[in-house]
Amino acid sequence: MQKILFLILMVINMDAIELKKYEKELNLLSEGERRVIVNKGTEAPFSGKLLENKESGVYVCKVCKTPLFSSSAKFNSGTGWPSFDDMIDKNVKELPDADGRRSEIVCATCGAHLGHVFYGEGFTNKSTRHCVNSISLDFYKKAYFAGGCFWGVEYYLEQLDGVLEVTSGYMGGESKNPTYQEVCYNNTGHIEAVEVLYDSSKISYEELAKVFFEIHDPTQTDGQGPDIGSQYLSAIFTSDVKEREVIKALIEKLEANGYKVATKVLDDAVFYKAENYHQNYYKNKGTKPYCHGYTKRF
């Protein structure tokens, strides 16, 4: 019994050491956030601001911003805390709880306390409930843009304040999990696109879309710059009526300013992440885009 207790305390201490690496971020936490995230407390049931959130997006760690849970994994358990039946990748780590009975869950990157995980309750087909404190999470929304080669679009959008992550990929085609070669040469119907993960409290969807229209040529009909082909078309994939209304209003402003906009406004589609060598291409290479640049249009 003493050995088990020792191992539990050792895991907890290692967790605390990992968290201390984020001293700058920890100093920004409120007293209530610190009580839960650092001291492994629990917020009162039915009090969390994210409990009833039904928007599409990603729940990230409050401290290090690691993506933890997708909105598609969220369900109403009636327990009073946000519940998820799956995690993103392996970004949530399970540990023996100090009480010796439950399983604690923490952010696998920084060790921030999230809550507990329970199995076999039958709420969903996966029969897993990650019971998470709202106060341990931030919520980021997703937006999808296509403006020619995804390298350049990614390069400019990831520099915006409020944008957590930009991922290059493919959208709009019929086949599943397409490769770059298939998209370029097999006429799959996919368009090179980017998935933008952003904090809507810092940057709005309209602001994102404005920048998108200003970092590529929305009037070109056959591609973007020297990149010609259907996979390089200008398009925006919208997830709801509000986004479509925002895009429609921006296009009307552009056309009033004399631009003949060719950008397609499409319904949301499955996003397939591109191969790893396409991610952060210009950042890793240390160069700037050859077919994208900023032009003020609004």
C-alpha cells in the first residue's frame, strides 16, 4: 500500500514540475483557475461557462493551448461538467488520482489538471466520459479558406493575433484521405485549403475573412498566380448561415470597390490534413511566399 501511495505521489510531483515550466502562463491565471488547474480542485457543477456551449470548434488547454477535445466528442451527461467521449490524438494523459479510486486526467503537454475520466457508464457508444472543468479549458473556433497554394495562405494567417494554429489540407473532393499526388494529378475535386483554429474573443470571423481576401487575388478564376488548376481555386467553406452572411457582405463590399470576385462560397466539407512536409512550409524553409502577398482591399 505504501509503495502504491509513493508511486502516486511521484506521478503528481512530476506533473507539478512539468506545469512549472509554464510560469508566465500560470501567472495570468485567476485565483479560481489556479485552484483547479494547479491545485487540482473542482469547480461547482453546472457553473462552468462551457457546459452548454454547442458551437463547432476545439477545446484547448487553458495554460499551454494544446488541443484536447473536439466539439464533435462533446455530449450532455447531465452531471454538471462538460463531458467528452474521446480526446484529440494522445493529448490527454490519465493518472491515478490521489484518492486511490478515480483516474485523474491532465494535459499531456503541460500537466494542467483537467478533471477525471470514467468508463462503462454507457452515455455514448464509446462508453467513456472525460469529465472536465470548464475553467481548465479555452474554446477555439475553426474556419476554412482556400486561396491557391496552401503554403502561402497558412503563412499569412498564422501570423494573426488570436490565431492558434493553421493546418494545410484538402477539401471539397469525393475521395477520402487524398494524397497530394492524387489531388494534383487524379482530378479528385479537392481544393488546397487551410483549417484555422482561432480565439473568437481576440479575432472575429469577419476579420479573418478580410485578411484572407487581402492575401490572395480573389478575382483570379483559374488558380492563384502561377499555380493554375482546379486545386488552386479561391474558395471559402462556411459552416453556418452567419458565416455565409459575413462572406456575402464582404464580397458585396469588394464588388462595390470594383473587384469582380471569383471566390466560391461553399458549404462545409470534410477537411483532410495534408502530409507533414506541407505543414509550416515557409516557416520551416525560412523563406516567404512567392504567389501570395498583402494588398489592402477594404
